[in-house]
Amino acid sequence: MSDAPLVLVDGSSYLYRAYHALPPLTTSTGQPTGAVKGVLNMLRSLRKDYPASVIVVVFDAKGPTFRDHMFEEYKAQRPPMPDDLRSQIEPLHQCVQALGFPLLCVEGVEADDVIGTLALQGGNNGQQVVISTGDKDMAQLVTERVTLVNTMYRTATDIAAVHEKYGIGPELIIDFLALMGDKADNIPGVPGVGEKTATGLLQGLGDMDAIYANLDKVAELPIRGAKSLGAKLEEHRDVAYLSRQLATIKTDVELEGCAATLAMQQPDYAQLRELYQQMEFRSWLNEVEQEAEEAGEPVVAAEEQAEASYSTLLEWSELDAWLERLQQAKIFAFDTETTSIDAQQAQLVGMSFSIKPGEAAYLPLAHSYMGVPQQLPFQEALERMRPLLENPDIIKVCQNGKYDINVLYHHGISLQGVLHDSMLASYVLNSTVTRHNMDDLAQHYLNRTTIPFESIAGKGAKQLTFDQLDLAMAAPYAAEDADITLQLHSALQERLDEIPSLASVYRDIEMPLMPVLARIERTGALVDANLLGRQSQELGDKLTAIEREVFEIAGQPFNLASPKQLGEILYDKLGLPVLAKTAKGQPSTAEAVLQQLADDGHELPVLLMEYRSLSKLKSTYTDRLPEQVNPRTGRIHTSYHQAVTATGRLSSSDPNLQNIPVRTAEGRRIRQAFIAPPEHVLVSADYSQIELRIMAHLAQDSGLLEAFRNDRDVHKATAAEVFGVPLDEVSSDQRRNAKAINFGLIYGMSAHGLAKQIGTDRVEAQAYIDRYFVRYPGVLDYMERTRKQAAELGYVETLFGRRLYLPEIKAKNPMIRRAAERTAINAPMQGSAADIIKRAMIEIDAWLQGSGLRAQVVMQVHDELVLEVHRDDVEKLKEGLIPRMSAAAELDVPLLVEAGVGNNWDEAH
């Protein structure tokens, strides 16, 4: 017999816990899958913890059990199983069995009884047994050989733990439950007997039989109400013994097999692949296929691989034949292979094309490994491709085409005719249903697993660049990229065409913006590396000073970056209040907790927050920015991402320009390092209060509309309304509080959040909010209308038809549902603002290209455009720029654009 324990899993317990504890998860077709994924995660964790064990998964069977016949009210108070949970049971059972776990459902009894029977059998056979459950009733099964584990909380319960938790041994747990009853299962128990009373009875007199044999001694026990307790127990004797029957887990269920005959099975990889595809568990699909490959049971059907016809173009005749086909094609997919993911520094290695699904070609240009078949001369082959690539009338489809545009630009090719991008099509179709890289899109929309780059290039420090790869591996990988891109385009375009508003967002906003962003990335921004170096030194000095001050308050030096050491100082040594704990039960030192402690006036957290803020600025910007200067251009070239945020806003990375603080002196000093070249200045053009203006338009509130139309200070106007004072008597504090209300309500801020922000109590903050809605009833109507529409449709829309899907809008968990409602209210404003500046960028780029002005856009940050302009052209630029930005949308209030000029970004903003 194996020394590994027998593991018994209470599948029904974990099914409900996963359903209620985890956020709802659905497939793109609306099939709920969150509970399935939660239980499978638990099983995967168990298999790692007990690799040599037989792990048996037990679920409740359909229909009544013997307890229902014994007591009609047993579990009668429980609501019926939610439909979205019921629909997950069958696929969960299928997954469990396909993974190779023995699965049991026995009619007429509960999962607990099956587990109890197997636990007794295993223990009697001399085997250790582990029961994986979150059910306290199972404590009655604990013995020297039987232990409970709670996988969710990583806790174990043995005999000593039962004693510690309940004050009695496992042999008395049934009587404990019988005396106090169990609301969850509707076991009645003895009225008036709670947990402490039940424990006192059992500790004082023994088991239930002993208690009823000595009712005259109950009054002597040190239990509250002991004098009348004996009579109460006698009155409800029958109920107590019925409760004991109901609480007793059967250990003699008739089973087809027994604990000794149960065994793990080899996973059914083909079935798992099919199930994971249906439920869109994409992260697990690669694992399944890798495990199947290692086990000698590949699950990718041979016909899937065989149907692809990929060519490698090594002769002029082969290239010419493909060129002729490409020139005659209505549309073809195109992709580049390079040496780097940084488009500004990547060297072109090859390019691939696909005209129809399953057929593609790879043109190698710069592979440098030994033994390569003769590839065509780089520059000559590139020149042969130029007319095709630069022809705007031959339509190309790419996956992240902005990258390809920039790579080819640096090799002297102006890629034209890129009218489709599968990444952007997926993003517009549903920004949140999946990540938008090609591998995930292929899995999601085509049920196709693509060749992983690591499988041909290796991992980590030893990973090869594409030019170093054996052509036998590189060519199929590259050709597949083009093939899959074309197939994705077909699948996605068909879906987009069914929703005209989304097709318009894709066609009129995202695709035209792509080459605009490519140009901004290539242009880059000029920074003063010397100034950043000085700032970095000054920040380092400040950090050292703060560290000394922290050590002085703490009374000892310690590692400020160590949560453990920091927790010991804050909570053990200084005795600060514990506001939150980690998942492991330790006092939290998370930023939100430190901020709360700082807000409450505790000196050390105040210093720690300042230290963290300055340290982040130093490591992320003043130290890092000089390292990110491109040696060829002497500029910083951020990457703008169109397919990352849920609402449509652009994000940026390397560096992230969106996160440079503007409200702190240190953040503004970093902006001072973004400079204009000689004879030039920076112009910063920013939409003023754009989301509030969109709110006024959407809500059609007469008060807000009037304030914006008359160019009134909207925060001052709100303060006058909310605080009931004349407009000219509004104080600066009242205006500041009104500003917090205006912006807070857009983001769904609660009265508690507002109170915290403006320094008042929750009651007063709620009164402000109530008065706001009385004065601006259109805003309240908009919020209620939006919540209702979001719940009905499952999504909200921007002014231009962009959708944000909200799968959690119907969540059972009220906190999750309310968060989705807050998102529903804010997303149309934030998304519309994003669409507006994107439309403005497209218009401004087209104007600048033909204007003759010595000006170019160098950055886009939130609602702001930053341009580099020759000093002599500033006024002409502003004359054309501001009206174009203002005209990017037709709202019922004016779009106000403010433009500043300066030698650096801080001066201009």
C-alpha cells in the first residue's frame, strides 16, 4: 500500500464556495464558468500537494436523501440552486473525470456520507486520509488517521485543532451540532442552546446520552441560565435526538467500489482540450497540449496541421510568383519578424504573407545562423517588395500593424494600405473578453493553438533572437503568423459587421489612429538627461533623510521594503491599530492601509508614504528615463497601446507617460525635463473638464448645461447650489468640496469616500450628495437609467458607439455588482473622452501633414496633446489646433480647449 494519503474532496462544498467567493466569469457566449474554474483550481492545487495520492471527488447527487424523509424541514429554508450555478455542474463533472479523478455521486445520501464511508474504510485499512472541505460538520470524522484540510485557506484540522477550536474532541462534534442545531442545514437543536452552552454541557457531563442521564446536575454547571436549562433539555429531548440523527454523517453507505479499489486515471487530453475550449480556459489549453505531448498523446488533430501549406521563399522565381498573387489579391495578411519587440530599434529579419486560410509564405531576409539555405539579398529583396508594401490600394491586414509600420519605416519602407488590424478589431468588438495578442485571439476565436515562440527560441537569458533561428523552425512560425492573422480578420470582421456602431468605431477611429500613433512614437520626446541626473541625486538625498527620520521614530534601523519588518515596527513596537490583514492573517502594510494610518495622523506612516512616493519617482523616472534615450535619435520613444484599457483610453509604456504626477512638486519637476529643441517650444493643449461636459450632455441636466453654456466656473456653480450661497460668496473651501463632489460622483464615490476626501463625517457628506441630486436631478436620472440599461443589455456605450461589456453587472455578490454599476456610470464619460481626443488626433495629424508648419505631436497624455513647435509658428499652430480639438465632437455644451506654451512640459501645461 502506498504511504500517500487517500484524499477525499467535498466537491459540493467547494462548488458553492467558489460560486459565492469568486467574481462571476462567463464565456463570450454568456456561459457561466466561474465556479468550474474555482473548483478546478482547488483540484490542481491538491494534485500538486499530494502528487502520489488517489484524490476522490464527491458531489451531492440529484434528488432527496434519507434525511429529507426523516425530517421534512431539513434544509427546507435553502433557496433553490441559482440557474447560473446549476448550468456549471455538468461541465464541472466532465472536467473532473477528464482530469482523471475518480468522481462519485450516490443517490439517497449526501456527499458527506460518501466521504465518511470512504474515510472509515481508508482508516480501517491503515491508510492516512485527508478530507478537503470547508464544512465544519466534517470535524466529527477526524481521527488519528483522518485530517481535514481547507484548500481555500490552507489550514489543516487534526484532533488537537478540533479541541482548540471547539473545546471538545471530534467524538462529541455530532452531539455539539445536535444540541445547538445548525441553521445552514435547518437542524433544529434545542431552543436557547447556543455554541457556548453546548460546549459547557459536553465539557461538564460528557456526550448527549450522559447529559440526559444527568439532567439533575445541569443546574450545577457554570453555564449562563443553567438553572432552567435542565427543564428545557427535557422538554426538547425528542428534537435533540432527531437533530443528532440528522447531524450524524453515515459511514456505511453501500458503494460500488471501496476506498482500496479507487484509482486515478490517465487524463483524457482530447476531452480536456474540448472542454477548456468551450469554457475559454485559454491559459490551461497550452498546459494540456504540452502534457499530452509529453505523455505521447498529442491532442492537436493531424488534419489541423496538415491542412496548412506554408512556403519559404528562397528563389527569385518563388518570390515573383507570390508577388504576382499578392498584387492581384483583394486583401492579404502581412507580418514582420524582427530582432526586438522595440519597434524603434528592431532589425527586420523577414516577412510573411497569407492570401487564403491555410496558405502562407515566409520571405527570410536576415537569418544569420550557420548552414542556412541561400536567402535572397536583403536590400534587393526589400526593393522588390516596395511597390506592393507602399501601394495604398492593395489592402493589408496586420496584427498590431503599428509595430510593422514603424519597423519598415526604419528600413526605408512607408507601409501603406493597412486598413485592418485583428488586434484592434478584437479590442473594439469586446475590450474585456480576452487579451488581444495573437495567441490568445487564435485560441478564443479560432480554437487554434499557435506555435509558442519559446518552443522554437528557448526561454530566459539563453533565448535566441529570430535571426539566429534555424529556418526549418522559423519559417513555419512566421508563416503561421500571417495565416492566423488573416483567419482572425475574417472571423472578427464578420462579427463587427453585425454591429454597425462598433464597425464605425473600428473603421473611423481606431484604424485611422494607428498610423498617427506610429508617427508620434517615431518622433519621440526630447529630455534633459543632465537635469534628470541632478533630480535623481536630490531625490536620493531626500530619501536618505527620510530614512534616518523613520529609524529615529522606530528606535532602530530596518528594511523599509520588508513587509515583515515594517509590520513588526508598526504594530508590535509602536502599537498602531491593525486596519486590515493579509490572506495569511498578518497585519497588512499595503499602501492603502498605510495611507489610512497616515490620514489618521500617525507620524511614521506619513513618512513611509512620502518615502514610497519619492522612491517610485526615482526608480521609474529620474533613474530610468536617461537609460531609455534612444542612442540613434537622442529622444525617448514611448509605446502607445490602443488595445489595453477597458474604456478606450490610450495607455503607454517604456516609459509610462500617463503616471507622471502633476499634483506634486517632484512630479512637475520631472515634467520640466521634457524639453523643446533649440528654436522650438512645447505647446500643451488640454480639454478642460471634458468628462463633466460629457456628463452634462448625457444627463441633459438643465443646471449643468446652463453653467457650461455660459462659461461659468462649474465647481463654483455647484458650490452655490449645494451649499446654498450666492455665487459671488462661494469660498475656496466650498469650491474645492464642490469639485470633489462633481468628480467624485462621476466615479461613483460613496458618502464615506467623499467624507474622507473633504474631511467631514459621512452624514454631512451624504447630505451634500442629496442636495446635489436635488439641484441636478438630470444627473441622478442618468445614473439610474444607466444602471438599468447596463443590467438589461450587459454593456454601456460611448457617444460614438464604443461598448464596454459588464459581465459582473448581475453578480450575486453586492460589492462586485455595485463596482460594475459604478463602472457603467463612468465608462460612457471616460470612453467618450477617449474617443474625442482620438478623433482630434486624427484630424490634427492630417492637418499638420499638409500645413507647412514646423510642428509635430510628441506626446498624448489623458486629455492632453503635447506638440513641439518652431517659435515662429506658435500662433498659427494654436489658431488651427484649438478649433480642431473643439470640433472633435458635437455636444450640447462647448468643448473648451486650453493651450499653454513653454520651454518644457511643466511650463506649457
